[in-house]
Amino acid sequence: MGMELKAWTYEEMPEFDEEVPGATWLDTTGDEVGVLYLNDVEYECVDGISRVLQILVPTSRNAKAPKPGRPASRAYPCVVYVQGSAWMTQHVYANLPCVARLAAMGYVVAIVQYRESSLAAFPAPVQDARNAIRFMRAHAEEYGIDPSRMAVMGDSSGGHTAVYAGIMHDDDAPANLFPGVSGEVSCIVNYYGSTDLTFDDSNPSTPNHNLPDSPEGMEMGGVNLREDAAARELLTVRCNIDEATQIVPVINFHGTKDRTVNTRCSVELHRHLVQTGHDSQLYLLRGADHGGPEFWTPEVLGIVDGFLKEHLG
């Protein structure tokens, strides 16, 4: 006899339990985690320039993901992730499969599209990152976020942006598009950030390093950073950190054969943070280049997860 046809609730739905010769039965708990992808969610529009987020939300049978008219049923910590691009146009979809691994560990992750250097000079990407943090905090219930448990993370120029977002406390500035909503976070994850422009070989494979048409020169508005020491130091994160700087704990990861951003960038940032009394960790990946699967292994993600859990609670 067949079942009644109706809108069954999960609790009401009778479970199939007939004996089936040759079938193998596998137990489930309802806590197995999948990831819901919400694409191109606008978080700001500045001077007619729309910027969007790629939002990844953990979901399971016991923790329903959000959908129109229904908020998520569980509040997760949130990681706002800044995709690197040498401050130029980002390929915000390219790293989705790797970032989704972090979301599957129990984090709502929002990948930030910032204003590229051809549209707006520094500190535009940092302002955008902080507005993305505010957007996610303001929409915490909608996306299943605990607004008190937020981190910022980024790679390459996005790592630079993420660390800078931790020291640019601009909640009272006009750049804040969400008055009354904080852009602060509890910790920072820096993946091989382009955080230091003071070395002659800061970018080993960039012959025009620090010239006006270099990525860093363009980020400062077409400035010759070889001649403008003040602009070069403004873009260098550690030059803007001292003992009085308010900055949350930072964890840094960098490959030892990085051809794009010198490993010393993360080394010197870590040393400076420690010397000025701030909380910093440094992990150097032997043989790793500028990014790649080495940074998304279970071992590395386990370290990131432990760091996030320590500081997000």
C-alpha cells in the first residue's frame, strides 16, 4: 500500500525499513555538513561602483541553510575572505572550491570583491573589506552568523588588505556605509600577503617593482614608490604598527619559494608584530610558491581552524 501524498514534514515522514537483499545500510546523523553558495550578493555601491560577495554557508539536515523568507537555523562564526589580485581585477570565483573547504568546517565565508586600483587607490580595498565585514554583521540573522565571532582573511594583496583592515579603525569615518555597525574582527589570517614594499626584491619576479606602472605603484595612484618613501611606507603594513597600535591576533602563512611576494614580507611582519608586543604566529611552507593547494591541505586548514576557534570561541 502506498503512502498518502501530502506535504510531509521530516518528522512525520515514515522511514523506509523493508529488507532489501544485497543492500548496504549506512547510518547518518543529520550533522553531515554541506555548503550553500550564494553568488554575487551586493554589499556596497560607491560612486556608482557595485561590489559583491560570494557567500558560502554551512548547511546540514539539522542546521538549515537560509533561503528567502527563512533565516538560517544556526549561528556560525564568519570569515570575511579577501581574494588577492595584485590590487587589480579579481577572479573572485577562482578559489571557491578551496575556500568552500573552510566553510565546510563550520564557518560562513564571504569572499570580498574590492575596488581595483584602476577604479580607486589605496585605502579603497581596506575600506571595502571593512564594509563587507559590516554588511555580514548587519545581516547576521539572514546568513546564520554570530556577529560577535568574526575574522578577516586574505591572500596576496588580499592578505595585505586583511591585515590592514585590522589596524584601520574607521567606524566613525565617512567611508563607513553602515553607521553604527562595527567593522572590527577578533583575529586575522594572512596568506602570503604583499605586506611590505621596502625591500628591493619585495616582488622577486616584478622587474618594474615600485615603479608607477607596477601593481603597488598603481595601487597608490600611479606613484613612483622608489622615489616616494612616504607612500611606500604607507602601503607597508609594518611601518604603520607600533606598540600603541590596536590589532587583534594574526596568523601568517608563506611559501619559502614564493616568486611573486618575497617570503621576507611575512617574516618581517611577524617579527615586527612580536617586537611591538602583539600576538603573531608564522608558518613557513617549505617549497611552496605563491599560493596553490599546499595552503589548503587538511594540515594547514586544521591549523587555521584551531587559530579561529581559539580567538572566536
